[in-house]
Amino acid sequence: MPPRPLLLGHRGVRGIKSIPENTAAAFDRSLEAGCDGFEFDVRLTASARIVVCHDAMVEGITVSAADAAQLRFLPQLEQVLRRYRRRGFLDIEIKAAGMEAKVLTALREYPMERDYVVSSFLPDVVLGLKARSATVPVGIICETPSQLVAWLKLPADYVIVHKSLVTLKLIQLVHSAGRKIFVWTVNDKASMLRLADWDVDGIVSDKPQLLGKTLGRTLPTDTGVV
């Protein structure tokens, strides 16, 4: 039986009112659903704290201009690493340039005991990470065709593409270049099964429960995909 892709919850889990995304509760739900890990977002505050959040502004507060006290309700990267570094695959998405060194410092302080990737939409972040550490696994995120064009020229170990961009030819090209390919955000069963059949390396979903139920710990013997 072929190996199945890594199963990752997008921001842990999304769309559940009682479980805010990018929180420990969301990350726990992803793991409990049978996923291998989760993706989450990080930003840097004015007080040099790395906080876990997606948007540049949270509850009317601009993250990059805030001090730690203003955003004390947000998780910090170090807390996530401490809690989950032994428990699953982490996809740490850097949302803004200029925090690469601090992310690497946190990873040295709380070294991962499972595989992981530090990813970004920003080519300069990918280059900055690799310039500081040749061994850190780095991913470039692509949502548009223009973004996708650049992946071959970047020192990225992972190519993380929006589901609208993925083709079997792209998967084969990424693998032939010695890279791995993740696909986001995949929220329906048919697409999960098709991508697993196409041998993608990872699937990121807002619905970790469906992802875990569909692919589980091993691939189904018959995906129904031709």
C-alpha cells in the first residue's frame, strides 16, 4: 500500500464557533481528528514577541505596532513549540518579513522532535531563512500562477500550492526537482482522495475531521479515482 500524504489542519481547524482558529484548542482538535499536525501563522509585535495569528490587525490592534500586554490573549510561538514539538508535524507560516532570525532562535530554543516546515508567501523570507540556516526546512506558498513561477529559482524544500493550481504534471515536476508538495485548502472528500492518489506529500484542510476520516492512518485500498 502506498504511503499516504501528511494530513494537516489549516490553522488547526476553521469554521467551528466554539474553537477559534490558531489556538491550542484548534491544534488539539486537528490532532484528535487523526491529522499528523497542523499549519499556523505567526507575526512579530513591536515588543519583538512572535504571536500566533493570521491577520495584521486583531480586535482593532495592529500586531506589528503592539506590545506584548496588548496581545497577551494570543498564543506565542514558543508556547506552541513547547506544547507540540513532540506531537506532530508543524507548518509555521511567517506572514511578514523581518522575523526570520527570531523564528529560527525559537526553533533552536525548542527544537522540533518531529518533521516541520517554515513557510511563507514571501520569496525574501524563504531566502532569508536559508541564508541563516542551510538545514531549516523551508516552503514557498503559492496562490496565483505568477507566484508559482518562482518556485524553481528558490531554495525551498516544500512547494505549498493552492488547490486551484495543482495538476498531476506539477506534482511530478516538483518531485523530479527533489522537492515536496503540499496542497491547500482542501475541504471536500473527492479532492482529498484524488490528491492522495496523485501522491502529493501533504494536504491542508479547514476540516481536519473530514480529512482524518477520509484518509486516516492509511490510504483506502480503493479510492475510486481513475
